[in-house]
Amino acid sequence: MPRRVFKSKKITKKKQKIRLKYILYILGIYLMGTLTFNYLKNHEISISNKDIFSVLLSDTNHVIKKDFDSSKLINNFFKLFSNVDISKPVTALDDNIASTIIKVSSNDNDDYSNLGELEKVSKYIEDPNPEENLENPIVYIYNSHQLENYSANNLEVYNIKPNVMMTSYMLREELKKYGINSLVEETNITELLKVNGWGGSSAYRASKILIEDAIEKNKSIKYFIDVHRDSVSRNYTTTEINGKTYAKLYFVIGLENPNYKYNMEFAKKLDEMLNSTHKGISKGILAKEGPGVNGVYNQDINKNVLLIEFGGVDNTIEEVKNTTQVLAKKLSEYIKSDVDEA
């Protein structure tokens, strides 16, 4: 007669406890995840454009501590599943994340005549390093269309709306590395338009006033860069070079300026220099004239005035930063060679 096997009630109860423990763990993770994502969905984390931009400029792992530092549970859970530390905005700009999370806008309105609508998707950005507007600037950087925005992809959790003003500040910082002092125009052009009762179509009229004022106050300025961004889709404004993604540059020259040939030569030279080491980073030169366009773009003020489009509406600010680093190097080389020839 075979021997009967008796199961220990203690062992059975122990297994049941372990199973219950695992179930509670899984349930806890599920609940924590649900609460976390519902929180992030319904609450905007308060970090200013100025703060996130300071991180971009620093090139460090600087930690921004804000009033959400106490939310360690949310931070740790978010970091566990996305590799993004919400207490360190710079981690949201990691190349690997940027290359895998791409959200392309298909209905962006690039019509600058409606300031009210533009202010809903973009806003004026204060200078994160105002002390960096150094004495005796050689380059004057400004944005006739300050509210032209970039993709908020990877930054949505921070309620960040990057725009072309960020690009101007980055370009200034990069030029400084090569010993080129530059001045970024800080005047809020939208407010200037409103005060004068002008619409968005008068943006170049407003920026011309600021350019002339800057020249009057800074006799050292020799080069002028009007920073914009394109409105076409991402596949036309992005390139990958040696595994790194860049926002493409596009030079715009107004042919209705009687001295446009000088500006054209400036643009041609920079275009050649850029593509000589980073082929495809510049799309070339767009010459504009005729009905429906400005045709001058304030390029009649000086022979060294350029309107440059840095990427497009779907580019991330990290891709734009990569491009400013390349342009700053080439622009500094051009300026130094131009000075030597003078």
C-alpha cells in the first residue's frame, strides 16, 4: 500500500501569504502609477523657461530645486519607467530620449499677424544671464518674430514653451566661447507693437527701431543676426550628422534691398563654411521678393545683416542648441578672418 503524503498546513499558508504579498506589490505599483500619471496629466509642474534655459546654457548636470522637490515618490516612479528625473530637467533633453519621442505638429499656424493667437502657444522669455550682454559687442542678435516657438516635446511635463528667443541667448553664449562679444535684444517686441497700436505684420518695423537704437548705443556692432525658425515639417528642417541630430539652418535674403548683394555674399560664405564640415546642416539661401513678402528684412541697414531660420516648428530645443554650437564656431571664424582682411 503506497504511503500517503500529507501537506503541511503551515507551508500552504506560507505560500498563500507570499502570493498575497506579490499581489499587493503589483496592486501598489499599479495604483502608484495611476496616481502619478493622473497627477502629471492634471497638474503642470512649475519650472520657468528661464530655469530650464539656464540648464541648457550650463552644459552641466545642474539640479533645479523647486517646490516639487518633496514629491520624491512621483519623481522616483517617473524616473523608473522613463529614465527622466523630473528634478533634473536636463535629463529630459538626453539625446536618446529626444531620438525616440518625436511628436510632429501638422497644424501649426505661422501667420504672425495674429498676436493674440501666438501668445497662446508662446511667450516672451527673459534673459537667463543678463550680465552676459557684454561691453563692446561685435554681434547684435535679435528676433523680429519673438514668439516663433519650437516643439515642446520632452518638456511638456515642465510646462516649457521653447522659442526663438532661447536660440538667441544660446548663440550669444556659444559665441562668447570664441571670444566674440554679442548683444541680445531684450525688448519685448510684442509689447512694443501693442503700445504703438501695430499688428504683427509690423514686426520688422518695430525691430528696425531697436536695431537703430542698438547701433546708436553700441558703435562696436558690425554684424546683425535676426533669429527665426521655419514653419515646414520636421523632415525638411532636421539632419543627422555623425549620429547627432541638428536643426537645419536657412538663410533668408530680401532682394528688394538695393544693397542685397553684400548680404548675399555674407550668407553664401557662411553657408559654404558650415557645409564644409557639417554637410547638410545648412539648406542654403532663400531669396525673397515680390507681393506678400517683406523683401527687405531690415537688411538695408548694414551689409552684414542676416535673417537665419534655425530649424522649424517641430525641432526640439536640444537640436537647435547643437546647431548654434556649429554656427557660433563658423561665424567666429568668419568674423576673425573679416577683421584680418580689413
